Amino acid sequence: TFTKPVDIASLEGKVVLKPVSGGDAVEVSCQTVGNSVLVTPLSSLSASTAYQLTIAAGTAAADGSPLKTAYVRTFTTEAAAVEDASLQIGTPISSYGRAHS
């Protein structure tokens, strides 16, 4: 989870889910749940495929503080096609506000 609630409007155009091997991004919807962001693909993900999820730097917390660095995570789907999947994601504490020494 994030350290602060995320401004849902600041996610617009900043969340990208795409296959690691290349290809088109998968359209997603996002919603905030407390200090977490729920990312839901709007189409089925391919089986046995590595995907990279990126939330761009500059995404803002509810108080306006920006995400200092992009949040990037990679995952691989199971052998069968994945439908109706959602990803709940977060980021390290140091990503908003001041960096920890």
C-alpha cells in the first residue's frame, strides 16, 4: 500500500500495464481503496505471460505530494488465461514526500 491516500484523478494516463516482451498496453481501470490502488485489466490477460505495471512519477497523494519515482512491478500470469483479475498495489514509504536517508 501507499503511505498516503492517492488522488484518483492524478492516476489518469499514468498507469500502464503491458507485456514485458512488447506489444500494446492493456486498458485498465483504477480505483483507490484506502491507501491502495486497485488496478483492473479491462480485457483478459494472456496465459504464461510476463507483464509490467507502471505508475508514473508525478502521481499525487490526496494532499498533493507527488510520487517521486515511478512504481514498477512485473508479474507473470498462470498457464490458463486470466479473466476478471485485479491487482492491488502499493509503494515503499519513501516514494512520497522526502526520501529516507
